[in-house]
Amino acid sequence: MCLDGKSLTGSYPSRRSAPLLRFSAQTSSHRVFLALTTALVLITPCGRVLARTVSAHVAPAQHVRRATTPHTGMVQPQGVRATGGVEQIRVGASVVHSADGVTGRAPGGGLIQKQTAPKARSTVTPDYIMKQSPAQNAYNAVKLLPGIVVANTDPAGHEKSALSMRGLTQDQIANVWEGMPLSSIGGYNLDVAWVTDSENIGSVSVQPGSSNLDTPAINGSGGMFEFKTRDPSKKFGGLGDVGVGNRDYTRQFLRVDTGEWGKTGIRSYISFSNQHDTFYHGPGQEDFKHIDFKIIKEWGDGNRVSLVGGFTRGIIGNEPYWDMTMASWKQKGLKNELAGSYNLNDAAGGTDYWKLNWLHSKTFNIAAPSHFNFGRLALDVTPYVAANQKVYGSGFNLNDQVYDGYGSTPQSISIPGQIAGQTYGVTEQYSSLNEMRGGVNAKLSYKVGHHHIYLGYWFDYDNSTNLVGYTGVSSAGDPTTSWGRARDSLRLANGKVFYSQNYSDISTVNGIYVGDTVTLLNGRLVLDGGMRVTMIHRDGTDNIPGLQRKVSANEFMPLPTLGGHFQLNKYVQIFGGVSTGAKAPPDSAMITTINPNTGQIANQGQTHIHDEYNITEEVGMRYTGKYIIGSFTYFHYNLSHHQVSTSMFLGNEAIGQVIDAGNQTTNGFDAEIGTRPIHHFRPYASMQYLHSTIDNNIQGLPTKGKMAVDTPTWAASLGVDWDNGIFFWNYGLNYFSKQYSTFMNQEALPSLYTMNATVGARLPRNSLVGRGLSFLKSPEIMLWVNNMIDTHAYSAINSISLTNTTIGKVQGTAPTYNTLGRFSAVVTFRAGF
């Protein structure tokens, strides 16, 4: 049967009652995979019939002119019009009706776009994003792109998400949203899952190798990750969806577009989402609430002012990351999880109870990207502000005699629930971050002859406070405060709140950049070059007695760049360039941490870590044809003072550390290819090869010539999209080879491949179901499956070590890992209005 209630021969079935299909949270992944593939086989004939039916009742879509966004090097996706109604795009003989921005025309199923930047760059559009689970974060949108490795402990990436490009991790990547830096200049704190809902994402781009001159970031040595939200519609309307899945997953989303406010040229939207589920690895509950908004005004020749923002309040779970080693995996596997009940007599003495080991967070981000056109002269300015409150809980056995500082004498502290005869009690040790930051990035550009000259200034201010305190635990295992409130924290006998870390930091950045884009040979040759100078100042205050109270650091980063591209013919473009990138040490590197039970230093802060510096050379070719779009890039880069972020553990508490790994040399190539619709198919494939070696010995260890850590030699992806306007499905496959987790190459994260898939149907108004939902626009239902074959494995390296066995004076430490998100299935119903 087809969704219009007719069989393929045109007769109507009887309306006898049919048994309900029951969705079980415990359904085997193999059964779901079998059902999914069977459904794909069965629906295709119906899809062709329905496509012909719909196309006969809908007028052809209006032609939409292609538009190129200046300075981004990307051609905007065709066919998406912010009208508030249903977008209509020709797909062969059928028409795609979409309330969510899906066009059915984007090459590679939305995974590849025409690019003109003088360096490697890839972009993902809503044609791919909106066919994934709505709970997915922006990192997951780029996981099929060349050389990108994304690892989640849960399917959505809320609990923990890791991104790397060409073997460099997310704290070495400039993360930018609507022209605003998401990675704070203090500690590079970042949660892309909490910035905006996926339904509001307009595009996501990655640029491996280096960021741009005007990128507001001080950690762009590994490249740039950038995403933007959709614009509000010009007419009143909206979008809503509801979803259910295993692990008690439920999610609701609603967006309302106001349309234009009279004839003011102003339009806006506001959206709200609510999500609830259980931890994807172990017991516990998670809850997320998020609000997005955007207001824009456009006038004249390209003038535009906008205000965009988001707020999130979330509670997320964790896994026993301090014990996620290879040895524990071989012994316990997925059974290595937090405890579901509070038990003082278990092996961890109750400290592994899930309610003592989770994250509470509140964040907001607001930016006002604007463009003003004065003929030859133009001004781009983006002021922004953000706040971030995070409280990481970890169960901890605290002595009843503690040290209020380094070298101090022990003092008594009262611990609720302490068992008589013991010298310690169970507490929740909370590590809280309270951060406020803001800044502005302004660029003035002038066109004269063949030149487009620009001059810019970036300022950023970051004020953060880091506290490690303790709170009591009830007999049921509930912490007195999960938000690190001082009034509910444990106090010394003199009434003072007891902190084992109390550090505040103010960081400021001043950056100046100048460049020139020259266009020659009637536009066939474009050259772009310039220089950026960034000055960073940090002032830290440590309020723990016995430690150095005032610490400071200054960095100076000169970053030149030169590149260009040449249009060889109608289809082929060659590009290349030399660029530089840098990363300043995070403020956390200056923090000294003491052990509250002994008064001794657990981690010594450092103020003389060198800036990481990267010189990247790239040369490549792009092909943009009638049916195929593709690119190939060779790259070479030299890293000096490579900063590798890792962690040590004090009980269950993770303490950040930075290892100066010296110099590293990398050679490699990547490629991607995608097609425009061919019989409704839009396949996409990408791959990358890396050869990355350490150029020196580290801390006396013989590491010279060994393979770099966190760097897979091979990575490959495949994506297949099929969409006939009524039925649609897509499939994604990721693979990466092993990644070393010790500088001595003794241990590695094994190679891994994962598979995801989506299958869905749109419900046209002339169908049986569609007639009952005629008050909605373009309703659709979609099943998304994560980790289809339920692979059990580690997915990413959490903490890297120099060596896992003691060599000379260097003590061995076991690396830790993150667990791959388990099988998950989510059904979503979506519609516009």
C-alpha cells in the first residue's frame, strides 16, 4: 500500500482494524536494520507513483537565482527561500515539499557545495542536517566530511562530543557561530550541543589547516569550524516536531516566524525545545531546555542588522571517565558504568553513584552580526556577549581533617553522614566554572580597481572563576547542592567555605588584521594575502593560602597568510596557499591544584608554556560539473610547541594539563566527491590520508620519529541520499584507522567504523493521511538509527599519556577513552504551519 490509501492498482482497502505496531526500547539493532532495509525496498515503487501523483497537482517552482556570499568562498544552496511557506524545488518530474529547508537539489545530499576559498573548505546544508536526528549537535553534521573525526558518548553529543581535523583536536580549532567565537579565550570552554537547535541551523562549514585573518579566535592552529542559523521567514509561519525513541528519549520543538513587521523590513523568529532521556551508558536522567531567537532588518543595497541568541539549561550524565582504560575495557566492557544506587559498601564506597557524577549547566550566547554598504566602502561589525555556568560533580572521599592551603596545618571539617570510626566521609566534590565574556569584531573594506582592501580590529574580554568545593550527601545519595552554591557547601570549623581550588582569571585579546584580495584576468585569478597580529594578556588570582597569589602571562602572535585560486576552465579550479595559525595556552594551565586530604600539590600550574604555531601549505583542485562536484587537496604542515591537552585525576575529578610535545610534521591528502540528483540518488564519498610524526624527544623519552598521537592514518566516509519528493532515506558510513594514545606508541585506540541511517516519508495533502492533517504544511515522519549494528567500542581518546609504563624518571600512566554511543532509534514527526 501507498500513503494515499490506494494500492498500486488503484483500489481502496477496507477500513478494518489493524493491530498496532509496538516500538520496543529493547528491540535488537539487527531487527531494526532488517526492518529498515525491507521498508526501503517496499516503498520505492510507491514513491514513484506518488511522485507522479503530486507533480500533476502542483505548479512548477519559481526559478531562484544563485547568490554568492561575499568573502566566504561558498555559493549559497539553491532553491531555499525564506517565505514562511512551503519551499518547492524541481527534482526530476517530482516536487519536494519541505517546511524545514530540504530542497532535494543540494549535491551529495547536502554534504558538498561549490567552493571558491583559497584553501580547503567543505560545507553542509539542511538537505543533510534536517534528515538527521533533531537532537544532534552541529559537530555531527560534518562527520562525513574529509578528515573529520567526530566521536560521541551519546547519539546526540550532549554528554560528550569530540571533534578533530587532520589529527588536531577541538581546542586547536577556531569554533565560530554567527561571527562570534564559541571557544572562550580563557579556557576554550565549548559545548556546541548547547548553542542552537539543529532545526535552526542554516549551514555548517569546516576549514582544516588554519582559520582566516578575520576569524575571532586565538586557537585556530588546527583550522576552523563555522556554523550559522537560518534567517527568519518573510511571512508568518513556523515549524514543530515531536520525537520519541529508546532510552526514554522524548523531544519537542516549536518555532514561530513572525514574518515582516508591517513594512519595517524587520522579521524574526523564536523557538523552544525540550528534551529528556536517560544516560546512554549507565543509569541516570538527562534534561535539556533551549531557546533560540533571531531578529534581522534589511534595507537598501545589502545593508543588514541582526540580533541572534540562544539560552540552554541542561543536566547531563557521565561515565566513570577516570577508569575508562584499555585494561578496564577488557575486564568490564560496557559494564564499566556508574552505580544506579547509593551503596557505601560497594568497591568505590558510594562515590560512583550517578547523582554525584553529573554536569549541571546554564549558557547563553548573543551576537549582532551586521553589514553596512556605502558603495565602494563596506563595514562588517559583530558585537557579542556570552555567559557560561558549569558545575561538574564527582563523588569524593574527603578526610575530616583537611588542608586549607599549601603547607598549612590540618583543620577539622564536619561531613554529614560520616560513619562512626572512619576518618573520612562521602561528599560531592564540585568543580564550578562561572564565566562572562564579550567582545567585538569589526572589519572595514574598500574596493578600488582590482583590489578589495580590508582592515579590521578584534577585541575580546573574558572573566572567569574556577572553584573546587565540597557538599554533603544525604543517606539516599543526593548532594546538598548540585549547582555549587556556597551556602550549601561544607565549611571549616571557623565558618569559612572550604575550597581546594579558588582561582579567577581575566583575559583580554587585541587583534589587528589587514589584507587585500586582488582579482585579475577577468576574474579567473584571485589572490588573497594579509597579516594579523594578536596580543593576549592574562591576569590570574589564586586565593588558596600558600600558593602564588598573582600570576600573569602575555602572548604575541604574528600570523601572515597568502593564497589564491585560478579558474582553469568552466569546470576546473586550482587553489593553493601558505597560512599560519596559533594557539595560546589556556588559562587552566596556570592553575595549581592541591590535594585537600594531604595539602600537597596535585598539579603545578605553569606560566611559561610556549604558543603553539602552525605553518600550513596546501595545493588542490576543484571540479564543478553538471552532475559531479569534487575536490582534491594535498597539505603539509609543521607544528612547533605542539600543545596536547590531557587530564590527570584526583579521585573522580579530572584536572586539565598541557603537554608541550615539541615539533610535529604532517603530510597528507584528502578528497571528496558528490553528485547532483541522478534518478533521485545523491551519493557522496570522502577520504583522507595522514602521515604525522614527532620530530623530537619529549621529557627524555625516545619519541623522535614516532607517530603523532590522536592521528588516524586513514579516514573515510560514505553517504547515500535518495529522495523522490515523497519518500526519502539516507545512509552514512564512517571509518578511521587506529590512533595512538601514548607518545611512545605503546597503546592505541583501535580502528572503528560506524553506520547511521534515516528513512522517512512526507505526507502530501491528497493522500489519505495528508487529508487528515490538511491544517499542517508538509507533514513528515522520519526514523533515524544511530550505530545500526550496535558496535561496542571506545570512540575517542579522553586523556593522552607520555607512556603507559614507567621509563626512567617518567612515570607510566594509562590513557583513558570515551565510549561509543550505543544503538539508538528515534522517530520524529515534523510539520510546518
